[in-house]
Amino acid sequence: MEDSMEKELVDTSVNSVLEGKKAAYFTLGCKLNFAETSAIGRLLEQAGVSTAREGECADICVVNTCSVTEVADHKCRQAIHKMVKAHPGAFVVVTGCYAQLKPETVAGIEGVDLVLGAEQKGDILRYLVERLPLSSCERHTGALHEYHIVPMKEVRTFMPSCSCGERTRYFLKVQDGCDYFCTYCTIPYARGRSRNGSIASLVAQARQAAAEGGREIVLTGVNTGDFGKTTGERFLDLLEALDKVEGIVRYRISSIEPNLLTDEILEFCASSRAFMPHFHIPLQSGSDEVLRLMHRRYTTGFFADKVALVRELMPDAFIGVDVMVGMRGETPERFDEAYAFIRSLDVCQLHVFSYSERPGTAALRIGPAVPPEEKHRRSQLLLALSARKWESFYRRHIGLETEVLLEKARSEGVMHGFTPNYIRVEMAAGGLQDNHLVKVRLGDFNADGTALYAVPAEEV
């Protein structure tokens, strides 16, 4: 079923039910969710469904949910209620991680017609065709409120998606699911086991993105570096194949576990044509004991060596790091140890988030728990550290020449873009076009301190 999302032929019965309908979409969570929503949108578009404009009432609503924290669950419920209220009488479909984990809860929300799990969302057309002929009255008086969920261990389908974001880059889903079962995480229960598309199919999607004018692709997945479990291929082989796709001038790897970011992958990226010196590497904790409690697959020493190798091969690389605070068992001493370790790392930015207790996870058996106010204090310390590291990295590049892939900014007369090593740049539009590479000289920070000013030297 790997190519079903892109190649499914829309038969006359589908057209007769869906032709002329309007759909509204709402996505919560990660880049992978946004890519999958885009794939669903393309599938509905092929069946004659257009996207509702702002203020327009839709016939179909699709909400793609996240469940990484309790806060995310709450935001999902809010989003569903908002969609139901904004589009009275619409057929409301909810999918994504929260839908997979709590299908009965989601199905019970007033106005929800259909809940689709990880295995069913790629088959959304069939579900819509079978159920849309029912009137709104029939649906919302108890006829539906149904859910279709396959148990996590039976989820095997890989739903391909390659979507263009709001700017210029595409997001190519190369892998889904996770086999790691970290003690704090529900993702394996929401996304299923690790699985992936074939190299041939992913290269074909990259070529299509290039044909549509795409120049940058971000590789996405739940555990991206675990690519190959279902096809017997290697992640490195995928990178090498994608690097040969004409028209794509930049690739970025959205996130990759440190134990899967092999020396061979780093050496390839350092010498490749199009893979950028930009890595996002989850650390989660700078304490070896907390890493052990989390069931992470590396030590702080291993992580430090990996960062050092990135710096040796690509001295100006941008390195982002995920850090969790307040994990059960993170005593004050262990946090202090973690903070000192993270401070010592030559990284550029921290993505800091607080541990959230998730039902059914092994972490609930660990003690002691960290009070909410202490989680907040630790988060603030790490966020301040992140801000210092980020500013220092940017300042090192002031005065240098580099290339920027331009994007339209929301402000009139302004262009934004990123350097190969992910420095955000602001420029006066001055006839410049988005989706073009320009050579620039980097100046000082812009007015709000979110980017470096730059002056174009020449178009590449």
C-alpha cells in the first residue's frame, strides 16, 4: 500500500460523492503530521475536493492530532471543538496520535463523525465515500461517532507524503513508527513499529518535488535514522541516492538519534553535494543516570564524541539538541550534572521541554517526581543557556559571505531565508524572488534579534 496515497485512481463513485465539496484542515504537532495532512489534502483534491478559504464553511473537516504531552492532548480537544463550531454540519474526521491512543474519547466529542487510526488514515477516501451521503442530522444524532483503530502491534502500513510547506521547502516522509520504547514516550503506541518507504519511491517523490520547483527538502520521520527496517535498505544509501536528484540543491535531516548518526553518515554529509551542515540530535538529558532511567541508547560520553566529530568534519555546522527537564528520577544533583554537561557542549540551540506523565508508560514507576514549579525553574535555566549559545553562534558569522535560499516574509518589502548552516537571514526585498539562491554578506542582528541582516552579492 506504499504508493496508494499518490497513485490511487479516483473512480466515478468517489467523484460523485466528493466532487465540489470543500475541506478544512487543522494540524497539531510535528513536521511529520503536517506532511501527512498535506498528503491527505492532495488525495481529496484529486477526488474533486477544494480547500475552504478563510471564513468559508467546509463540508469536510480533517483534524490531525498530536499526543506528545498532556498539554498536546488538551490542545487537540480545543482544536476539534473549534473546527466543529466553525463548520456547522461538516463531516469531521480526526486522525493522528491522539486519535490512535484515545479513540473512544475522541469519538465521543460532540460533532466528531469519524476517528481513523495510523493504519486507516491513508484510506480516508473510502471512509468518506461510504459515510458522506448520510445527512448531517443523521450523523449527529448518534448514527456515527465511530472509530477505526488497529492495535499498535498490527500497524504496518507506510503512508507516503511529500508536502510543500508555507515557505519554499518540501517535507519528505522517509520513515514512520519507533521500536525504541523510551520509558517516558507513547509514540510507539501511537505510531506503531518502525517502517519506511523504499529508496526508489522516495527518490521518485524527490524528483517530483524538483519538477514542481522545489529546491530544498527536509527528511522527516519518527525515528528517521532507523530507516530500512521494512525494506532492508540503509539510511546512508538513501542519502546517497537523494543527493543525485537534479534540481534539489538542499537537504536537511529533521532529527536523528545520536546512536543512528553514524560516522559514515557524517562523513558523507560533509562531502556531499546537497546535504547541509545542519543536525538536530536528541540528547534528552546530560545525566547518565537519567539517560539510563529513560532507556536511551547512548551515554553522555558518546554524545559528546558525536558532537566533536560533527565539529571536526563541519566546523560551522548548526547543531540543535532536544533536552527534557523534570523526568522522574531527575534529582537536583542529576539536573546540575546535566546542566554542566550541556553547557560544555559546542551546540547552537536547545529545544527544551518538560517531562509530561503519559498513561501506560514505564516512567510512572520511577521516583521521585519533580514538582511543576521546579520543572519550570529548570526549563528557564536551559532556555537562557540556549539563548546564549544561539547568539554566540550567530555572532561568529557576522561579516562572512554565504548563500541564502530566499523565502517570502510576512512583512511587506522584506525577504527571509536560511544559510546552509541554518542561520536565519533578513534582507530588503529589492526585486529579489523567493526560492532563489543568492550569495550574501551577513551583517548584524535585525531589529527584533531573530535574524542577521544581509546584503546580496550575486545570484547563484
